[in-house]
Amino acid sequence: MELTINGKKRQVDVAPDTPLLWVIREELGLTGTKYGCGVAQCGACTVLADGRPIRSCVIPVSGVADQAITTIEAIEEDPEGKRVVEAWGEHQVPQCGYCQSGQVLTATALLKRNARPGETEIAAAMVNLCRCGTYNAITDAMRQLAKG
């Protein structure tokens, strides 16, 4: 099966129902995308599929074979992703860092959809779990990014 991951065509020999997360981590060695819960609840496994955030732990690889997948390893190649990473640093969002790849990808997708999201849109989009509780710092960073 051929996948487009971070702008590169990659061949993988896996069953079509293999979760995308395991293909990314185990077959391709891109370990920035994390396993958190395995039931699409926490968001640690979030990647972008054609610019949309998806929970890769429950998506079969066959379901995204025709889409461009972006992982945290390539997010700074995107100008919006780079802005998110910089704002995360300014606001000291990362603590343990485990959830941050999913948080950054989710934030990037939101800002690409809407460069100036309001409070309600930010709250609705930024639902990934953070075990360290950095939600206030995430919201502050998103407010800054929404101002431009």
C-alpha cells in the first residue's frame, strides 16, 4: 500500500485494517505521534489527513491511503505549524510533552481553517487531553495566535 506521509510517498506492507498509528510508529519509525488511549478519546495520536485532525489509533490505514498525512515531524515545515510551535514555547505549554504532538496538530488545523477563531471555536477544537493540565497555557497561546 502506498501512503503519502509528510509529503513523501512511502510503501508499507500491512493489513488494510492496521491502525494508522501503528503504521506511522512501527513501520515508518515516526515516533512523535503517541499512543494514549487506543479509543480516540485523548488525542495523543492526532495527525492531519488532508489538513483535518484525525485520531490515528482508530483509523485503518486503508481509510487514509489516498490522503496526505502530516505528523509532528513535519509540522514546522508548515508556516502555521511553525507559528503554533513558537507560541507553545512562549506560553510554556509543554510540561511532560506527551500530548503535545496531538495538541500542536489540532491547533494548526484549526488556524488553517480559521485564522482568527473566537473563544468558542478554540474551546470546541482544543479538546485533546493533557495529563499535566496545561489547558490555560494552551488557551493563552491560541488567543495570541488568533490575534495574528
